[in-house]
Amino acid sequence: MSLFRDLEQQEVDSAKPLAARMRPRTLDEFTGQLHFLGEGKLLRRILDADRLSSAVFYGPPGTGKTTLAEIVATKTERTFVSLNAAACGVKELREVLEEARTRLATRGVRTLLFIDELHHFNKLQQDVLLPDVEAGIVSLIGATTSNPFFALVSALISRSQVFEFQPLTQDDLLMLMRRALADTERGLGKRKLSIDDDAIAFLADVCDGDARRALMALEIAALSLPLGAKQITLEIAQESIQKKAVRYDANGDDHYDAASALIKSMRGSDPDATAYWLARMWEAGEDPRFLARRIVIAASEDIGNADPNALVIANAAAQATEFVGRPECRIILMQAALYVAMAPKSNASIKAVDSALEDVRTHSVIPVPMHLRDGHYAGSKRMGHGEGYQYAHNSEEGWVDQDYLGVEKTYYEPVDRGTEAEFKKRLDDLRERREGGSRSGTPES
């Protein structure tokens, strides 16, 4: 019976795709995620001490979340039970937890419960997990591609260690593919294939840190070679994978992280980074109006009066984007974004408005000085409204030393860059003249 069972298992294993056959079986075989799995790092220390309780594996597809959970179960001698949150209800979840409780009570065997796509669990389902996780009935590992701090209930997050998986590096992918080509037991070693350097480098680059995608492409390349051929060329590699897909969740982290990178690149005056992040969002199907709004905001928030023309150009680009639409509006958006990136920078406008708003919201209201109040209606003069106001244009230089606020406050501090440097020079001069003279139109105390 054992012989037949082994033969049957070999047939089943041989039918698995290369990515499944090459899954690491031990921590030593596992590639990547050294920031939490390397020697002395948090997860490695937890496993060495056998103190795993609850963890959330968060990151993009193909980075090893499921594989690592299986390795952890083997290393800690726990029974591995896997569920997919998208297809699991409360009833099934309760049954699994009851089985884990029985397993522990009758045989002393602990359970590692792995729940893929954990973000699909609603609040009730997540709450069902808490008592058994806290009691140690199960060790929970949940996997998600969505930011757990937004997708999971706070009670579950507070009881879990969150480990963020990063896309594998190109060196990681190169090592995995070369290992698969050489492995005679699970990989392609028996075929005695070789691959050109530019071909394997292409696959490592186009797969965006996704090990599963890289191994799938390698297997297609190997299996589609002409009869008798042993060399995988760049042309074959290129024909073995679909057009590179830009990984991008339009409503999740990818959207907000890429937008943040675009904004910070424009603010940091890096046109090349600005071009890349804009192109990445565009290729992923981002709404052009969203991109236009970010450019307009940056033109005022990060440039302001250092180059007032930036807002004019950004606003014109936003209007042109509405008029032209895809695909040509990409040129307009790029032109405006690059202008914003290269313009002199000042955040004096946002600092001024936020500082003034803070005073309005948290301090006593400053009354309008009497000489600034409306004096155009019947009876206003009887109350002294507008009395003593000096019309600035009556002076030769269009300015008079007059109090317009009633208290000493400084909100606008222009920087010494671009057009705002001229503003700064003039403002410094006016402030110096005010301090040296006596202001007219000072309100009554």
C-alpha cells in the first residue's frame, strides 16, 4: 500500500506547476524578508523561543506569505489548518476552532490556523477568533494584501505582530530561478537547460518581485522550447510572459503611497522621480483628474508666491485635462508636474493660512478695528465706523502706515527664493518702517 501511495503522490507532485514544486520547505530555503526573518530579527526570535501567538503577514502577492506560514507550522510542530476568508463563514470558522480545541485537549497537539485574505473577514468573524487566540487554542497567522491597520479590527491588531512583506529583489528572483533550473528533484534540473544572462535578467525585472510569476514564466519558457533545444534566449523569455502588469490597488495602499511619492518628488525638486511616479499611476489607470488636482495643490502648497506662475500652469493643465482627456492629457499633466518639480519652493502660504486658522479656532476673536469697519450705510458715522481710515492710493507710493489687524501678529513669512524673495525684501522694508514710525488709524482700546 505504501508503495502505491508513494507512486500516486509522485504523480500528483509532478503535475504541480514549478512555483508550487519549488516552494521552500525550511527557513534556510526561504528567500527574502530578512528585515524580520534574519538572524536576531523579531520573527526569528519568536520562532526560536516558540512563542508565536498571533501574527499578520501583510504584503503583495508572490512574496512568500503562505509558504512562510507552512514553514512556521512545521518548525513549531503545529498542525497546519488553512482557510480562505473570502469563502469561509462563521459556522465553518467555529468548527475549525472546536477541532483545534479538541486536538489540544486530547492529544496535546497545537494548531496553526492560517487565514488567507484575512481582510475579507467582517467584524463578527474577526471577533470570533479573539477568545481562542488569547487562550492559546490556536496560533493565528492571517495573510492580507490590504493595510491591516485599515482592514482589521483594532482588537485583533492589538493582539498581533504585524510583519510587512517586501517584494523580492532582482537578486532574490535570479537566485530562485537558477535554483529551479538546477534542482533535479523538484525543479527543471533533469532537462539540463541553460538560460542567457539577458533572458533571466529580463524575467527578474519584469516580475516586480513576485516569485510565483517569475517561476511560472521560467517554466513556460522551458516547456515551450523547440524540440531538442536546451537554451532559453531573451526572445523566448519575452514570449513567455504577458505584458508587465503594474501592481496597483486604486482604493488602497498603492494609490496613496504612489500619490505620496509623486507629491514628495515634486516638492523635493526631482523631475525624474516625478516623471516615474506620474507614469506609474497613469499606466495603472489612475483618474487623470486626481493627478491634476495633486499638481494644482502642490503648485500652491509647495511653491506659492516663490513662482506664482506655477499655479497658473497647474490650473491650465487641470482644465486642459478635462478638455482633452486620455491619452493625450498625459503630456499636459507631465508638463505641469515637471514645472512644479523645477520651480523654486516656498510653503509660506500654507504656513500662513494654517497659523491664522489656528488663531481663529483657539483664541478670542479679534474685533474689526473701528477705522476698518464698513462706513457706507446710514448711521455708520454716528458709531465711528470707518473714521480715521486712510486710502492707500492717496499716497504717492500706494502705501500708508496703518493698522489693519489691531494686534501684533505675523503669519506670512516669505522665503528668500524666486519671486517671493522680492516679496520678502518689500515686506521687510515695510515692517521696518512701521516699527520706526507711529501707526495711524490705531483702534481705540
